Amino acid sequence: MLMKTTSNFHPLCGLLAATCLIMAPTALAQEPQNGDKSEDQQQAQAGSLDKVSELIAVIQPASGSNVQGAVLFEEVPEGVKITAKIGGLEPDSKHGIHIHQFGNIVAEDGTSAGGHYNPTGQEHALPDEPERHAGDLGNLVAGPDGNATLTLTVDNISLIGEKAPIIGRAVIVHSKEDDGGQPTGNAGDRIGMGVIGVSKAADKSGSE
């Protein structure tokens, strides 16, 4: 299901959070062991990702483009709600957008992110097809100003759960429309890329 959204968030709102996610494993590995820590404290620290309620990918240019923006992933009762706001696209154009296998965006052309995220071995398809890659998110539709907004709710992925978890993977924006063809939609070069990191933790107390 595709629909317009009125959600408004700054493209850089999750940059710090995504950076913290990348740095966190290293920080934990270097932390000295404290014999005074209780077992409950150690388990709470190890299980902190269980409280994540939102993830974000801050999109940066690839392949010499001007593409930038953000893609937010939120837990909802129906599954995962995806809200993308991307700018720097060609006016009045369509661009495939997918979750890719690796959170590695070192390559300037985005190829280090690997192929579409497809842990269940499905054929490629558009989001209205029940059998598809976990990473198949369809298309961004840019207006005359080169900006695109996409809202999509899917039930075949999870933020950090057992069903196709997406944390630490990458979002890729392509140069062409995803036409649903095999094997990956003929969507062309990778012109935008971002690693999916932690944006917000669930608040169990009900307070901000």
C-alpha cells in the first residue's frame, strides 16, 4: 500500500543516532570488565536493542549525484511503516528504492552494499506482490522540484526481530524506475545510499 504522508523530519535527524549504532559495538568491546556489575545489569546492557522502536537511514549521494534525504522505519501494529523523503532527483521522474544486503557504503557507486536484501530467496517484485524480496520497496516519484515522498507499510520485515531484520543494512536509491522485472527491476545505477541505524528507543514508561 502506497500513500502520501504529511510526516516531516529533517534529513539529518538520525545522523548522530546512526553513527552511534556503528560505534557502539567497538565501544562495548573496549569497555573494561567490571566485576561489581550484577548479572541483571549485564543482561540489560546486552539486550538494549530490544527497546528500539525506530530506525533511520540518512541518504547521501552516490555515483556523483545530488541525492540526499532520509528514510524512517517505525514499528506499527501492521508491521513496519516506511517514510522516505528524498531530494536531488531528476524532476518528474521515478526511482527504484530498495533495502540492500550489507550496511557497507564505502564504494562511491554503492556497490559495496551488495544486492537486494532477500533472506527468504524470493523473486523480485513490486510491493503490491505478496512474494518478493524483503528489500523491495518500489519507487520514489519525484515532482517538478526533484523531491519525492514515499509512505509504505510492509509486513515482511522487522526492525530487529526474527523476520528479516533490517538494522545495519543499507537503503539504495536507483537512477531509474523499478519496473518489477527480473532479477532486480532494471532500476539502473545506485545514486543514493545510507546505512540503517537506530533512530529512537521505545519508551516503556510512557514519558518522553
